[in-house]
Amino acid sequence: MSKRFGICRVSLACVRSEDSDRAEMTSQLLFGEMVEVLIKKHTNWAKIRCLFDNYIGWIDKRQIHYITEKEMIKLQGNCSLVAEFAQGISSDDETHCVSYGCELQKYDGISSKMPFGKFLYNGQIIHSDKIANPRETLIKIAQKFLFVPYLWGGRSPFGVDCSGLTQILYKMIGIAIPRDASEQIHMGTALNFVEDAKPGDLAFFEKKDGSIHHVGILLGENKIMHASGMVKIDRVDHFGIFVQSETQYTHKLRICKNIIGD
């Protein structure tokens, strides 16, 4: 049997743990992201694997446009990334709100030729393979996410969790990292001290049992941006994250990693 693929055709699509609207949302697909369809049920659900990060879950199959493997291969590496907090994109028949990390296929500066229609878009875009200073770009975009509310499974400026924040920021500079902090920690080079980190490096935090449960973006000068209640900036040192308003450490540091590679 030949493989089946799809492309997200809505602004945000919920990826759930089971084939039910009541199931936990564990991640999201962004407009234009492609998936492999693993199981297509007679109901409204499909089990998918996101091609960007290999994340597997269930999605309402009406929120993806089905494409062939040949079409998928042609589309890979031919997209521009939306670089706006929120911007409209429209065709003759429909309008969507797109944001950071959404993918526009075959964008010519005016319109994007998606498999399900030609869409006009006049916002900013990024070609991640043409970024001269990835750390500077990452931090600049990260500032836009300040005060975005925490949302378990979220990957957008409308709600984001800790690893969703790091993943989408790294996507904007052309680096694909896994969906969850427990997997992101296995990438990159370990740093001996927080003080050795450069802006854009990641810090990982552990529970009492040693499992990884939190990640944030290091900003330099012992500051960290992370999603906890909302996206915010706190102090960090070799013990962990210190929240001034609570006068206590809230997250225990495990390790800092350089994933960018410079």
C-alpha cells in the first residue's frame, strides 16, 4: 500500500492523544505543515505523523488536505515561514489567520500556491536557510512571544507550552528539534556552566525523580525566557530558575545545551 500524506489547511489544528474531541491536546499543526497519514478512519479522525518533528497523534481529518507522496516530495523545502504574530491570508473562497512558523508553499512575494488554493499574503516571511545571524534572529522573535499564555500542547502565539515555545523559535531559524523537552535534551552539546551559554542556548530542568519536565531559552546575563503560566523572563543560575515574585526556585536545572552549533 502506498503511503498517504496531507497538509494542514487551517490556522491551527489540534493534535490529540486519541480519536476524540474530548481527548487531551498534546500538540498542534500549523497552517501548511505536512503529515503522513498512518490511519484514516471512517469517522472524522486520522492518525498522523507530523513530518517536521515526527510527532504522532490524532487529528480531525477534515482539517488536512490530502496529497500524494509525489506531491509531498515536491513541496518539501519549497516553503517560506510566516514571520508575523497574526496576519490574514486569503483566497477567493476562504481566509485564515496565520502566525509564526506557518508554512507558505511556493510563495512569490504576493501569493502562495498551496495544494488547496492560491492565497494572497502581504506580511513578513523568513527563509530560514538565508539567516545570517541565527541567534540574533531567534532572540528578536522570542521577544514577540512575551506574555503569550501557557497552553499545554500549544505551538503558537495564541498559546504555547515550554517545549512548543523552544521548538517554534528554533524552527524560525531553520533548526528542527523534537516536540517534547524530554527529547530536545538529547540534541546539541552540553555546557559546563550557565555562564558559558550564549543567547539562544537551551536550559533543561528536572523533577525530583530526575525526569525532564521543562525547557527554556537562555538570554545571557543569567536570564531565561520560558513558558510557565505565560511566556516570561526570570533569573537562572546553576541551581535553577529563581522567580523573584515568589522569592523561590521553581525549577531545578539539569543541563544547558548548545543546539545552534556556533
